[in-house]
Amino acid sequence: MSKSELPKQQNKKCIICGFYSEGSLCFKHRIAARSLTEGYKYWKEAFDISFNEYLREVRKRPETGTWVKEVIDYIVSSNDFKILDE
Ligand SMILES: [Zn+2]
């Protein structure tokens, strides 16, 4: 059985908003997820907090963007931290 027989995943959808995506996340939610993981590096150094605490703090902040909030809500409700590593 060759791999070429498998259907290509051309119609994947973002697990958060359902928009077309090449992976689990669409373009905007991937950017948001990336900024979350990047931001944690600084927060960890400055405040020595766990990733879950970090998510809670960022979620509360009025300046946090909608996309980032949606990513946080998804991670918290699904416990699916893997999407941050994609
Ligand atoms: Zn999305």
C-alpha cells in the first residue's frame, strides 16, 4: 500500500474557529498560540509562574487580543496543550 493512495488533508479546519487551515490551527490562531508560548518565556523569568497561571493572567488582561483569548479558552477547556507545539 503506498502513501499516495491516502487522501490528502486539504480541507483541514482550525479546531478553534473552523476556518480553513493546514494544521490544527488557522493562520491567526497559530500566530496567537506562538505569541503565547513566546510571552511565557518572559513571564516565567519575571514572575516565576506556572503556565496555567500565566494563561489565567493573560486571559484577564484587557489588552490581550481576541485571538489569544480564544486560544487560551480552547486550551483551558480541552486541556490540549499540544496545539502550542505545532
Ligand atoms: Zn482559527
